[in-house]
Amino acid sequence: MEDIKVKVNIDDKLYLNTYNVDSVSHLDIKDQSICENCNEKTCTFICPAYVYEFKDGHITVGYEGCLECGACRIACSYDNIDWNFPRGGFGIQFRLA
């Protein structure tokens, strides 16, 4: 039997998810000066949801679209991301269709 490979577009899959966004962020930068001096800025490209952006000399956090994978806290060489799960009832709800 021949293997059939289907190319999946990640944006199409992410579109299926729904969010119950909290007014309080579950992500925080501990010390912006560490980010300002970080050469790699790994959080800005390791996050599949592009939650982190280096803008106007500092890291901004768009927690509303977080996929809760934890990649950012693992990838940050300086352990400078305070990462928690959202409060109960908030965050992402994955739809697998």
C-alpha cells in the first residue's frame, strides 16, 4: 500500500481553536533589562503562536493567543519568563477536526 502524505497548514489547524481570554496575563517578563540585552531573543521565534515580539526596545507579550505549550519558558536561556497556566476556565480550548 502506498503512503499518502498530506501537507497540513498549521494556520488552518490553529484557526479551529477557541480562547476564553482572561483579563490577567498568565505570562510575564521578570526583568525587561535582561530581554533588552539578550542577543538571541529566542522567545520571539520559538513560540508557535508568536506571543512574544521585540518592539520599541522591549519584549511585548500578547498572552491572549498563547497555546500553553511552555516552549518559551524552556527556550529562554535566562529563565526570564514567568509562565503559569491560565486561571481555571480561561485559556485555549483545542478543537481537533
